[in-house]
Amino acid sequence: MSAAGAATPAANLASSSPPKPIPPCCGERTSITPARLFIRPHFLEALELNATEGPGSLRGTFTRALDPITLEWQRFDFALTSNAIELSLAEKIFGAAARDILEPFTFTSPPMLRISGRIDSAKAPTGAHQSIDLNAETNTEFRFHDFPVERLAFNGTLRDDTLTLDRLDLDFAGGTATGRAKVSGTGAQRRVGFDYALKDASLGRAISVLETYAARRKNTPPPAPNRFLAEKSNVRISLALSAEGASADPNSYHGEGSATLD
């Protein structure tokens, strides 16, 4: 900043500069290179952010605005793309906001993720809000609120405490499913609703996955191998299902559906 108080670029790091390691909490394999920064007393803009972790990468931009009196952050705008990078890195960079967005998901390997939006803190003039758009793809197993599926592609939005997945394509029990889902509320009041169509799944595998999931939710041992399920592994099931219930209680779900067996 000049003596007259005008805003001037405070950092312009050449893209060829060597990556600067981020704090030890983020791991030795992780580095961040903010290629261009624009800084004012209460405003920070990363015109280009590059982060790497092993073979993965994260690229994008963000701006952060602070309260001019208290210097507490008020607004955070961002647009990021990550590929083959652990999602925990997002929390290390951006804190609790990233944790709230990604909490419903558990991936066995890092997905391709595109995410953009705005987060306002409780100190912002309009209070705490978040408006985020996200898109993810993975070809390996993942869990959504601990429910396992084998592949995923989705488009979604997060508006305050409501996560809406408008396009949700996945593989389950050897079949394919398409549909949408919504997660709303927080804590014990969190609810999940979904509307799916599943085609050509293995009946035996589907029942086994559901039994194991129910046992996990109840903190009980997984069911013993079932001869009946093994005999039904070649039976194929297609179904349409719509239901809603409390996130923490699988027995609370109510809805309707239909199924056919081949």
C-alpha cells in the first residue's frame, strides 16, 4: 500500500518460483504456490492458487474480506478444481467451511472435484450464509452419509444447511442408479431424502450391502455369510424408490417404491 493509502499489488510471485511448503500440519508431500496475490488492509485476493499433494493438484482462485475494525473474516469467495488430491487438504487450507461441505462424503481415493461459491461468516452484515456449487466424479467406492456405492458422478448445490444433489449417477451392487438427493438441517435434526431408479443390480449383493450398512449404523457386528444371499447372486433387481428420514436413524425412513426381479 502506498503512503497515500491507494491499493497496490502487494505480491506478484512468478509462476516459476519454487513451491513454498505450507505448515507441517499439512504434511511433507503438500505444497502451495500462490502465484499472484493482491492485498489490501482488509482484503486478500489470490488470483491464482496452485497446491500439490503427491500426484494430485488443486488450482483456483479465492478472495477473503475482513471486518475493517476487528479484522475478523466476513466473506470468502472461491472457485477451485482438484484432481487426485486428498479432500482433507481443503480443510487445512480453508478451515471449517470446507469440513461442513465435505462431511457427508467419504472417498476411498480422491475424486475429481470442482467447487465454487461464497461463504459469509457470522460477522458479515447479513449473518452467516453459504452458497456453493459443486461437481464431483470418482470411479472407486465412496460413502454418502456412510452408505456405500461403487462409482459416483454428481452435480450439487449447498445453500446454508441444505445440500441438494440434482444429478446423482452411481453404481450399486453391480447395477446402475440415477436420481437425486437432499440433505437438510444440522445435528440431530438433519434429514435425508432421495429419489432413485436402480437397474440390473444383484439381489444378493444389494441385500448384503443393506444388512451391513444397517449393522454399522447400529454399531453391531456385521451379519454372518448367508447361504440364501449367495444363491441369489445371479438374480437381478431393478427398482424405483423414494424415501425420507432422519440421517442418524435408518429405521425412520418412509417412502414408496416398486421392484422387479429377473
